[in-house]
Amino acid sequence: MANLPQSLSMNPPFGGGGPTATTAGAVAGSQPGQERLMASAEQLVLDLSNPEHRENALVEISKKRELFHDLAPLLWNSFGTIAALLQEIVSIYPVLSPPNLTPAQSNRVCNALALLQCVASHPDTRMLFLNAHIPLYLYPFLNTTSKSRPFEYLRLTSLGVIGALVKVDDTEVISFLLSTEIIPLCLRTMEMGSELSKTVATFIVQKILLDDVGLDYICTTAERFFAVGRVLGNMVASLAEQPSSRLLKHIIRCYLRLSDNPRACDALRSCLPDMLRDATFNSCLREDPTTRRWLQQLIQNVGVNVNRVQASLQPGGGFDHMLERLSLLCAANTGTKKLTHVAVQHGLYQFLRCDSSALDDAVNEFADALSKGNDTIKAPTVLTDIVEAVAGAICLDMEFESPSFVAKLWMIHRGLLEPLVTNKDLQQKP
């Protein structure tokens, strides 16, 4: 046992404290069993550093890890053990893409991940685990898209490690995860994983949102909020066909937490799924009073603000005025004049396959006049058609992924339309 720290070798067997039996006979009877358990655990941990014995050691420790209450410190402090577990993880990176992971490979690395989950969940090793940035080694597994069983087990076990980190409320843990790609990786799993993987990924997002740092992060930009909201909305729609009370519980809790942010609450008034407002999930939540209470609170939070509606109906602040301003903004940013200027600005006409010299001359004449500040010449309609065709091609590439493709289209296409006309611009120059 020379490789083990003296503190671990000399500690009482995995219970952590002294004997609690009330009689000396009971203590004496328990010691041989505890000693054998301790010796078995230490030997198995040592075997992890031996490539010839590692596979069997992974299986045996994974089976018995619940019996070893202080397994995490033993794993962390024994020489070479964490390095051996990381070696198991990185060894299967080459079979992730293209997806060639076998069930045997998946089971073996999942056993290694189960031991890392012990380390992540133990209070004495959690921050050491985090400070070593070990969660980053798991992200390639969460980034896979194959729905085969070996990959699904791999994603689920990896999510279990992250779930163990967030289970205990700790802002430092949340801050670390937010500095990585954990949100998009969880959203990916929430979209394409199995029900169990979706549940664990949604639980992780929920725990991040429950921390003030996490809520502020998600609600800081519209892109982040709508990315999360879109995935949650799609999951609600799918649950209407295949209900899961466990998954629905986490989804509703995420929505409820989002409603604590004023800006997010305003957005939820228009994008909260109707199926959460009506009786769609009544039967699914019949036996879950806690989730029903959350849903009622959510609906109350995002309910119509009567004072705001009354204010909007006052002269000069009604809906007609708002619609008028929106129409002007729309015309200024996506109208014919704007699109023709965009086509010229980015030189899009050169990519059009055309053998008409007359059209070439008309486009060149318009572009030349525009470069001199003269926008009185009528623009060839082909320029508008080109910009609209680009938008159509983007939609086709995204396969019209309703209801998110409009938001994605705007995120991609808006770069062509810069600089955008704002409401302030309209007020200065109607």
C-alpha cells in the first residue's frame, strides 16, 4: 500500500468515524469484515493503475462503490488513479466520429465515469475535481448525436457526473460550468436524447437556473433565453404525445424560474406553450401536487398585466401606434430599397448565373449610381430576388425546423442587413 497516503491507509474503514456499537463484542465482530472491505477496496484501486487488471477493477469497484463510503478520497489521493480513469475516457475519442463505439467499449468507459461521479459528488473531492477541469473531458461524449444504445449510455453516464456536481447548491460550481459549453450541450441532449437523458439534462439546466448567477446568464441576451425557451417548448409539444411526469416536472420548474426574471417573464407571456395554460397535462400531474402548484404559480406570474394593458390603450400609447412603428421598422429593414442596397453592398449579383448583358448593364448602372449617393435610379428587381433567395437557402439548410427556424434565420441573416434601422432612427428621421 506504499502508493496510498498514510492518512487514507490509517483511517477507520470507510465509515469515517470510530465504532458505534454498544458492546465490545459487536465491535470485535465487525472489525474483520471492515478490514476485509478496506483491503479489497485498496487493492482494487491499486489495480486501476495496472493496465492488465484495470478492466476487472473497473467492474468490481463500480459494483461495490455504494459500500465504500470514502471511495472518492481514496480514488483522488491514490497515485495514478485519476490519470488511469482519464486514460480510459480519452481512449475512445477516436470512435466517437464516425460513430463506431461498441457496447463493450461503452460499458468500460461508463464504469470509469461512474467512479468519477463518486469523486464529483463527495464534499472532500468535489472542488478538487472541478479545479482540475475534469468535466471538460466528458464534453465530447455529450456532443455526440448517435442514438444507438452504446452512445446513449455514454451520454447518460456523463450527464450523471455533471448532475452530481450541481446537485449540491454551489455558486462556484455553477460559475465554472457557465464558463464552459454546458448549456448548449445540455440543450442538444434535451432535443435528441432518450427520455432519461432528457430528464437528467433538464435537471442540470434547472439547477443552473435556480442559482442567481445561472438565471442572470441565461437572461442576459435574447439569444440565450430563446435558445433555452425553444428547446423547452419543443419538449412540451413532444410530451403531449408521449407524457412523462418526471420530465415535465423539471420543464415546468425551469419555466417557473425563468419567470422570476422580469425580462424573461415578459417574453414568456407570448412564448409560453399553450399546452401549459390549458388542461393538456392535468391527468399527467394528477398525482404530483408540487408540480401542479409550480404550474399554477407560473401561469400566475406570466398572466396578463391588467395595468399594462390599460396603459397601452391610452391615447398615444395604444396597440395601433405600436403596430404602426413596427410596420415602419419592418419596411426600413426588409423592404425593397433595403434589400437592393444589401445586394450591391455585398456584391451578390456576381454569384448569379446569367447571360443577359442588358441585365448586367442595369445592375452596374444602379450600383455605380448608388456608390455616388444617387438612389433615385430604379433598382433591377433581380437584386431583391437574390437576397430573398439567400434567406430561402438558409431555411432549406435548416429544414424549416419549426418553430425555431425563424429565429435562427434572423441570427444568420441579420449580418447582411447591417446597419439596422432602429426605432430611435425613425424618431430622428421619420
